[in-house]
Amino acid sequence: MQITDKAYAIRPGEEIDPTAVKIFLQENITGLTGDITITQFPSGYSNLTYLIDMNGRKMVLRRPPIGARVKAGHDMGREYKVLKALYPVFPYCPKPLAYTDDTSVIGAPFFVMEKLSGIILRKDLPRELSFSRDQAKNLCIALTDFLADIHAIDIKGAGLDFIGKPRGYVRRQVEGWAARYRKARTDDAPDCEPIMTWLKDKMPKDTSHPTIVHNDYKFDNVVLDPERPEKIIGVLDWEMATCGDPLMDLGNSLAYWVEKNDPKEMQRIRTLPTNMEGALTRQEILAHYENQTGRSTREFDFYYCFGLFRLAVIAQQIYNRYYHKITNNKRFASLIFVVTGLEKTALKVIESSNL
């Protein structure tokens, strides 16, 4: 039964030199012997991720996409530094092992970490895996509890002071994503100006208790125990982690949360099995988070609306490349419907909000 993530042959053009990697690893990690095998994980659109096997010891290598500018969001050194500081206080993140900015090894900076082996959920559950209603409920509770635990980490005590600037965080997010949308908008896309105006007008003040913000916390970035799939054993992808308002993190997460009774425009954007029987609703997750953290969610309409808009921007940026024939990938053609669906949902949030 194969329900854990599997690595495959490396895609053409994304190969790395196994001999160079082996020499680097043996120089930087004690006890490594034997031959090296390198394969590639196929999912994801950001950093390239490889599985390394040396005499049965499995590790993961992460590097920027081919041709990416490191300072444009693929800073391997920063992610490694975050994991180094985070692992002692939150051992559910992957254990970082080695980093180099020497591009002569594989052509780009990269780091290596221990592999967290387990189940990672995608859009639909695999045939070999099922959850009872109680298991689905418990998994959703665990997912929420882990986010609350992340938001409770002592940033200064962990040595994570460098992670970001909390003052003005929400404003930077609203203004930054609005600018990205206007730049990426195509003639067939909604202008989203009412949404951007509402977000600007309803921005909450800076939080008095900033926390770590994971920035991409969702089912496919957590690792589940194969023996007890409702149990979380790891949290992945810390590349966008920063310091700011924790409700922005929750709003971004719940923007992905499509329930089984949501309208068809929301069903179109579902990428995770959040619709399974027994799964908590967005409101139930919100209530549980508030109970666990003591934080008020009275203004959550703003955070949820922002999360929906942020997803619309991401989809529009990818669709823009298809629209202008920068890529011919037919999958991207349907993203315009994702953008319009998210716009409609955000407008409904605004219409029903008491903010």
C-alpha cells in the first residue's frame, strides 16, 4: 500500500550531480557511507525538492527553481537558518543538516534536511486511505492545535528575531498583494478594486502580540503518521515564515478550506480533502483556535477576505503567464475561473460582514 509521498526520476533539465552532492554531504555530515541515489519529488511549483538515499539514510535536498533569483523568494540560506533556530523548540519541523551557498556544487545554493516520512494529503484521499468521521474531526483539531502551537513559540527565546518586522505587517501585505494583482491582471480578469479598497479601509491595527507566521499552513504541508493518519508528525515548507499577525496565517489557511456544502465556485478551487465527512467547518476551526489561544477573532472577516484575495492573486499571476503565451501549459487556462470564483466569494464575505 503506497500512501506516502514518493520520489521519481529527476525531470529533464533539473538534474544535479550525485558525485558532487555525495562529496559535500560526507564533508559536512558525519557517518555517511555507501552509494548515493537521488530522485525527485514531483509536486510543488516553487523550490525543487530531491530525495537522497545514502545506505538507507534518507534526506531531502532543497534548491531554488532553475533560473530563479535567490532574493526573489527562494533564499535557501534564510530557510536553513529558520529551521536551525526552530528545530530545538519545535521538533516537528525537519531537522536541518547542512547548507552551502557555493554554487559550484550543483549550480545553486541548497540545503539538506532529514526526511520526515509519512502521509501527505493532496486534493482527494488516495483509494488506500480513509478517515472515519471521528478521525477526520480529530485531524482537523490537531491541524488547528499545531497552528496555535506555532503561534505560541517564543520568537526571541528561539533566536528567531531576524525572521521579520511585525510593525506594519498587515499594511505591507495588503498593499503588496494589491500591487501584484494590478500588475498581473489581464483583460478577462475582474478588476477586484472593491475588494482591494475594502481591505485597505478595514485593516486592523498592528497586533500587540506578533507571532511566527508560517504563511502556507495547510494539509499538504503537514506530515501524518502512517499508522495513525489523524496524528500530525511534521510541518513542512518554512520558506515564507515571518513574524506578524497570527490571524493573517489563519486567514490564509482557511482560504483553502472548501467545505462539502460550499457553492460551486468554491468547489472549483478545492485542492485539499477539506470536504471529507467529519471535517470541521471554517467556523468550527475558528472557534477552536480562539478557544486554544484566547485571541479574539471578531475581525476575522478581514483576514478571511484577505486570504481569498491572496489566492486570487497567486492564480492570476500564473494565469497571466498563460494568457501572454509565456507558457503553453493547458492546465493554467482554467485558472481564470479560479480567480473569478475567489472574487465572488470575497465579495460575499464583504457583503455579509459587520466590519
